[in-house]
Amino acid sequence: MLIRPVVILAETSLDITTCFITTQVQWQESTDALLTPNIINGLKKPSLIRTSKIATLSKSLVKGVLGRLTVTEIANLDTKLKLLLQIS
């Protein structure tokens, strides 16, 4: 099974709700949040949080922690999720 990075949006005792992350930045949509690699997020390449790719997965699929989002990245993700969900 191929391991893919995600951003965890919510967590319950059994599941996590996630947004997928991709390095295919050339396909950026208005609701995608751009991430620049840094020590905190642990990414190796510029990446996109694909807010339109939300999935709830079993916690058993989690293989580890790559990194964390900075306060600025979280604020940008929040803005992009509100845009996607049309929440003001």
C-alpha cells in the first residue's frame, strides 16, 4: 500500500477526517492551500492541501506523523475550507 500524506481535520476514537495532500501543484484550484516545505510541516516539495478531497478513514491506516502545520498554514487552510464550503 502506498503511503500518502494528509491533513487531519477531525478525530474520533476510531476515525480521522482528512484532506489529501499532493505535490501536483500545477493543478492548483482556488480552494487548495499551497504549502511550502519547512522543518515544521516536514514536506520535501511544494504541495497542495486539496480541500475538495475530504475523506474519513480508519485510524488504523495512520502510519505516523510527518509534521505539523504552522499557524499561518492553518489560517490559510481555514480560509480555503470556508471558500469550498461557502461559509462566511
